[in-house]
Amino acid sequence: MTEKYEDIINLPHHVSKTRPQMSMLERAAQFSPFAALNGYDDAVKETGRLTDERIELGDEERDLLDRKQQYLQEIIADRPEITVTFFVPDEKKSGGSYTAITGNLKRVDLYERLLVLTDGKKIPLDDIADIKGDCFHDVL
């Protein structure tokens, strides 16, 4: 034998007499990847997703925030424009993220502990990290 596989290299391609021939698409489907564990990729992505921890405000920061909230209640009739930075807890894991919303203040609901903006957004008072606005420049 001079070359490897020389005895079979020129034989005709085998065609089954009992089974129909597969199309190219059916043959390719045999080798396509599949997910052996449903949801595993999503679980890995969820575990790798980063969240922020809630920042605990110091006494000075908390006092300043309280003074800003009291001042906002005094000028609420003016519908001041404010930017509120607050913590949004993550629904799936511990931690969350900080979000800033700008809008005009409609009311402060002390019973439900919410800041309510004119566009209907409600921000929990206990989750607020900072309040900014032009209305504070002359006072605080």
C-alpha cells in the first residue's frame, strides 16, 4: 500500500436503502448547539450583574436633607423644580441602584412618606440621598 486510505478513497458514497436521505438542513441541525440546562445562562448573567449598596447618610447629611425637605414644604405652592437622587432596591438580589429624577414638586406626603412630583412620580422619603435645585441657593 503506497498511500493511506487508497483502498477506500475511490469507492462510491454509501446511500441507505432503508432510510430516506436527509436534507442539508436536517443534517446541520444534528450539530447545532443546545441548552442542556434551561435558564442556566440567565442565572449566570444575573449573578454577574452588579448592584450598588445603600449608602448610610451621616448625621450632618441627614440634617441637611431634613432642612431641605422642610424648606420645600414652605415653598410648595411655587412648585419648585428639584433633582432628587434616591436609592431603588433591586427586585432580584440584594442592593440596588441610585437614580436621579428632575421634576416639579407637587406635594410632600408625610403619611405615606413620599415626595410626589407633578408628573405623578412618587419617591420614598427614606430612600432619598440628596435633593438639589435652584430654590436652595439663597437659603441653604
